[in-house]
Amino acid sequence: MNSSTPNPLALVAEVTHRCPLHCVYCSNPLELTKRENELPAAAWVRVLREAAGLGVLQVDFTGGEPLARPDLIDLVRAGRSAGLYASLITSGLPLDEKRLDELVAAGLDHFQLSFQGAHEESAAEYSGTRTHAQKLRVAEWVKRRRVGLTLNFVIHRQNLAELEDMVALAEKIGPGRVEFAHVQYYGWAFENRARLLPTREQLNRSLEIIEKAEERLRGRIRVEYVVPDYYAKYPKACMGGWGRKVLLVKPDGDVLPCHAANVLPGMKFENVQKRSLREIWQESDAFQKYRGEEWMPELCRTCDRRAQDFGGCRCQAFLLAHDAGATDPVCSKSPQRSIVDSILADTNPASSSGHDFSRAEKGLAHGVSTPEAIVPDLSAAAPPSSAWLYRPNPK
Amino acid sequence: MSVPDQERRPRLAVGCRLNEKSQQQRVLLMPERALRLNGPSLEIIERCDGNHTVRQIVTELQKLYSKAEPEKVEEDILGYLARLHEQRALDFE
């Protein structure tokens, strides 16, 4: 073990991959964990205690849809009694007021509710379900209780025209915090990227809208924004650096440094059923692989920004350049930036050549969060538009 | 950033709380972030309970940190409270 290994601060607990929604940009892996392989509650309780013992401060219960687990209340209670700040990252179903009361009584600190659009019709297309009305009800229920509320709007090429309506909806609901998060191109979003990546003009317009909203809502609603980093000059500090701040436990107990790491070839992840979280965090090959600076290519190792962005995202380097150890191709200094530029050229056929990083760069300061995918009622599934690849439910 | 009114009573916003006293490093927990608290910032946050006015917090901290210049203590507290309010970690009642 390396004595300089920092403590993790946040645990992402993917308690199930089951989800009532079928979002076309779901950040879950293409290969979903089956229900029969999900960790039982008792194992999660142990994981939560071990996480707190390692120095973790916050747990995000996510999925899939965490509410799909009937024992979620026990997990929230266990997280809170271990001393963790408990957040629920959810689509808001299946949920009624009684269950919400139970969650709050169990110690839930924060409720992050996803929206796929400003209106039912558009939200139904991107989530493959009609769930918008339920989300509006849930937001009102949460507002009436003593629990923090964040609204998370996932934005992309197809729904950016509704951005002002989304801002208006957020203002009407009045959460403490709202996120407008451009889709990040992993999982199902990578498959659907051509229809999700915004044009440069759309992106710049969205930044103007967000800046105005930020100004107008200051002191009332905290506004956060996540840009699509293909348009950025420098890569995002993915997860705050590999194995530096965050660990993620999958529904089956495998422990990963991020949501997407199972795309990386040759990477072997250890499981909480076999080793302690501490050993996995401190010693496992997967966490050591890209921790620190030794793994970095020369370009990153000698770069002034290496302590800010840590070379960018390993999964993006693999997905775009087929080399997980390369500088993130999003970086303007990367010898492989042309891969990103040619994707942008396809998206912006009429625009002039050359980079225009200026505006997107500002937004990057905010964040590393991956937009969470979220919810459905299978019986009410909207007819799939043939052009989308919808995320299915695991068996 | 506006200066908080001296007679208002700051209270941690819903979704924001201190971690447990038993934990070594005290932090202010809030959605998607946590602020490490040092001595003075912890003293301030512990008084953001909806009972103390801004003025009372300033007076008590000036006593606690009597070696520091009172004006500087006041200025620091007002700035800190205003920043927390802007981050939606505090409400003024």
C-alpha cells in the first residue's frame, strides 16, 4: 500500500441496474447486472460501514433506479447511521408519499430528481416512458418535507430548444439546487452520440441562457452546469482524478473508480464479497493503475495542468483513441485531438474551421459529475423512435 | 454579494448539516459537496441555528478570538455568511 493514498470522500452505490426508464443516454454499462446478481441488503450495510471507516463522507444511492429496490429504506438508514450524508439520485418512481416519508425518517439528506425534458412529450421520447407528470408530483412532495432537493435536467442536441422552459420549470418548483448537465458520451450515450451531441451554436446559446439564469436566481437556487467536454479546450478532471476521491460499487459488488471503467480492456475489478473496501481502494490493481502521475504519458507528466485534470478521462481516451493510457483526446494538446475535431466537424458541417473553445471552457470549472440516467412504467412505454437505441431493463 | 443584515438569524439550509461530533474532521455536508471547517468556521456554523442573530455571532466570536482585531473578525464573518448564503447552504430568517 502506498502511504500517500488519499481517503475516498464519496461512495457511488449503484444498488441496482433495474430501472423503469429507458433513457437513450443512460450512463450504465451496455452490459447490465442481472437482478439475481445484486448484492443483498446485508452486504450493502457492511459496504456502507466500511466506506465510512475509510473516510467517505457522502453516499449517492443510484442505479439504475434505486427506488426499484424494496429494501432501499434499510440502506439509507444504514448509510446515515454509519455517519454518511445520504443522497438519492432518482427518477422519482416508484414512489408515493408514504414511502417518501419513510425515506426521510430513515435519514435521507438529499433528493436529486432527474428530468428528461421540460414537457411530457419530449421527456417521453428520451426516456422511453411517460413519467414527467409523476416527477412534477414528486418534486412537490419533496418540497413539503425537510430534505434537500436538486433538480437534474439532462440536456442534449434534441432538447436544448427547451432549455428556457426547463429554467422556468426549475424556478417554479424552487429547489435549493438545479443542475443542467449535458450528456456525457459513455454507455448508451456513446452509442447514441450522433443524435445527442449539440452544435457549437446550440452550446453557446445554452451558456448564455444558463448565465442569465444563474444571475437571476442567485441566492435562491444554486445553478450548476456540466458542459459536453468535446467542445472544451482541456479535459474534465474525471471523478476528481482516478482513485483520488470517489469509488463506485456496482450492483453485484464490483468496485470501480468510475461509472464507465468496465469498458477498459484487461481491467480486473475486485468485489466487496471477497475483500474489504479498504484493501480494494488502497491495493487493488484497478485503483492503482491510473492513480498518481507515473502512468501518465510524457505530455501529461510535464504539463502544468496535471494536478487539475489528471490527464482527463481514461474511459474517454479508450473510447475515442483506443488507448486508456493516452492523454484524453479532448485535450487541445493531445496528438489525437483530431479525432474529436472530426466528430465536431460532422456535427457542425457549415461552421468555419478552427477551434472555438472559449465559451465551453468556462462551464468546465463546475464539474465532473456524470449525468445520472433515470426511470419507467413499462406498460406506458412510448413507441420507440427507430433512430434511438433505448436502454433495456436487465433480466 | 450582499452583506447580511445584523438582526437576521442564519440557519443551515435544508439538505445541509454538520457531520457527527465524534468524527475527527468536522465538515459541513451539502448536496454534492462538503466544506472542511477549521476552528473559527466551525464556531460560526455551530451558531447558524436559527436562534443566534448575525450580530450575536459576531459578538461571541470577537470574544472567543479576542486577540484578533474586532473589525477584522466581523468582516470575515459577514463575508463567510454571505458566501454560504450564495451557495444555498444558509437561509436568513
